[in-house]
Amino acid sequence: MNPNSFITADWPAPTGLVAGTTTRVGGVSPAPRDSLDLGAGGPAAAGTDVTANRALLTAELDLVSAPVWLSQEHGARVADANHPVAHPADAAVATDEQRVCAVLTADCLPILLCDRHGHAWAAVHGGWRGLAAGVIAATVSAMPVAAERLLAWLGPAIGPSMFRVDTDVRDALLTDVPEAEHAFDPDGVRYRADLYAVARAQLTRAGVGEIYGGDLCTYSDAGRFFSYRRDGATGRMASVIGWATTVA
């Protein structure tokens, strides 16, 4: 895979656990989804391109299997990736070393979780609706290890300088974590919202003490990232976590 195609999570995860987020670079999709589009939908031709890009991802990252792709709905449902997923979900948890978790984003916040010993791992799709619905707490609760043993990594998402929300969104995101009020800066009648700060507050509230990442903006970096709010019709990046074949 193109060395610019994948951002490896910078966290003290177990050796051999592949974790990180793809960029838009290095695939076969044409504009405006050029070129490593890993999402579903779009023109009919995009289906074949996405299939090719997903196969490239699995092979070049040396993953033990193709990721478990979810039908995301901006909610808080968590799938058990150890078994076939037959319902929409915005997070997946695995303990079977042959299972790779993944979520798709293009401004929403991807969150990866694992414990230091590699007994469990998860991928979370953290759009503002999912965060407000409690997808982080639901995922932490679904993992068969104590929250204090978990590591979290926050992948590329729309940054606070580019993400403006109304009062109702701010209130929804602060319902369970009022201590995250600092994540919202007034901007006229709206607010600049820091999804990273909200997620950190929710992870802390859930008992996760080690949180990494959270410093990349999809909207501001058109060369590396897809952004729905910037471009409208666009592709999707994938945040994946699972074992490499060389250690599984």
C-alpha cells in the first residue's frame, strides 16, 4: 500500500495489532471519490472500485481477514464482530483473533479501543448523533475487560475550527457530560464544537484513562482526507483494528 495511505495509531497497543485510519490516497476510485474510497453508495461504478480498494486494504495491511463492515446509522448500537452482523450498528467489538473491526467516516470521529493484552478490540463511529446517543459508553460496556484497562485512539475527524453546531446539538452532546462545556466556543448564534474534547470527556466518564490521538482535521486537509461537509459528494476513510497475519 502507498505509504501515504494509512495513518498508524500512535498508542501503546500490543505488537501485531494493526490499528489506524486510511487516507484518500492510493486507491482506484475516480473523482470526486479519488482514490482510496472505502465506503458504499455513490455511482454504480463506485461499487467495483470500493470492492477493489477494500481488497487492497486487507492485503496491504496484512490483516488476518477482511474487516467486518457495518451498516452505520448514526446511533449507539454495538455489534459483536465475532459473529455475522445482520443489523445496523455504529460500533463493533471483537475478541476472536480472526476478526477485524472497522468503521467508515468522512468528518465523523473514529474511535479505536483495545486493552494492553490484546484480549478485546473495538471500532466506533462517533458522529455527533452517535456521541449524543451514548455509543462510546455502550461500546466500553460491551467489551469483556474493565474500562480502566482500555486504551483509546481518536482518528481524523472534522476539527473544532470547522465544525459549527446549533444550541440543540450542543445541549444533546452535554447531556451526559456537562463537564465538556469547554468543547463549545460561541460563534454568533452557533458554537464551534470540538468532537475530540467531547469524546475524551465521554471516555473518561466511562472509565477509560489512556486516550491518544485527536489532532487531525478532515475538513482542513483535502489532500489526505475525504470530508462530507467540505465536498458533499465524497468517499469514505476506514478506521480499522485487528491482527496482522504474521502474529495471529
